[in-house]
Amino acid sequence: MGVCCSTLEKDPSFQRLPYDMSKLTTNPVPFIWMVGASGTGRHLHARTISEKFIYELISVSNLLQSEGNQPTERGRIVHDALRDSTRKVPDEIVIDLLKEEILSKVRGSNGFLFNGFPRTAQQASMFVKEIGNVDAIIYLYTDMQVMISRIREKKSKNLHENLLKRQIRTYTKEVKKAVSKYGAKIEKVCADGPPGVVYGHIEAAINVRLHVRATSIYSRN
């Protein structure tokens, strides 16, 4: 279901770094969050969106895996959390990793798509406060049995159904709480159909949000 990240009691050995986010002022590109439990086709559709809109695709889980291999104090914290299910990566680290990735790619970028973000309400709030407003939240959903069938087909037919149900319900509960404050930005897309049909609905939803964004920018100017 992806990596769950949450604010922890602050590690005295870890200090956040300052970031100059002024590049986002000179190049105010769209930010899109994409959420959806395993079996909704989120990864597939995220890649397609990135290719069609020429957006930078950022996966939080990939960033964390990479950071966990770094010989730094922050890398150690992430490494330990990824290998211990009772520990969680601090939201501050997640946001800082996103900042670094955005700043490294924002020049000449058309926009950013964040796959699997946010997982907590704290992450969502910190993103908006420290990075910028989200323009659209693509929320993929489908029937529980469809998700279970897809997961088994992709990973293993021997995966226990009750375990998968618990994982899906936990993810769904966390994500609903994470994005609840941004209901006006949410576009729910049913992922039941063939990938091409589902993507068509996603693309239409993004285009609507981009139109709203462009209208808002124009009215301010």
C-alpha cells in the first residue's frame, strides 16, 4: 500500500534544512496529488499522465527508498523506519525530500504529479504551507473485490484476502483523512473499467482543474 509516514517525536540528531522556494514563484507550475489504494491502477495512470501532460512524476516511496540508502543521519532515520513496521518516517522528512526533488526539476517544468501523496493530514497541510497549493487531487477508487483480484493477479494468488482487505481499508481511511480539507480540489474517478477508459476520465478531470487554475490566475492579473 506504500509507505506510511507520520510526524514523530523529534529526533534530536535530525535538523531540517532551509530551502529557497522562490523558484516556484517565478515558475508557478501545477501541482497534482494522486491517491488510490493498490489495485486501482494508480501507478499505471500516474505514468500515463506524466507522459501525456509532460509533468514531472514524483513517487514518495521511491524517494524514501533512495534516501534510506544514503550514509547520512536523515538516511539512517528513513532506513530504520522502512525496516521496522512499528516506526514511521517523520512527515518533515517527506516534505523536505519533496522540496529537494521539486527544486531540482522545476526549471522548465510543465507541472508536478505526486504519486501516492499525501498519506497523512499533516503531510497535506505542510505541503500547502511550505511548498504551494494543490491544484487537483485525483482520487481513484473501485470495488474491494476488484482491487483484491488485481493485486493477486499482479503479485500472488496466495495473498490472504482478509490481510488485503485490512491493508486497503487502512490506506483508504488514512487518505480520506489526509485530503478531507481539500474537498473542492478532489476529482473522484472510478477505476473499474479498461485502463484506456479510466485514463480518459482522469484526463478530463485534470483538464477541468487546469482550466479553473488558469481562470483564477487570469482573474488575479
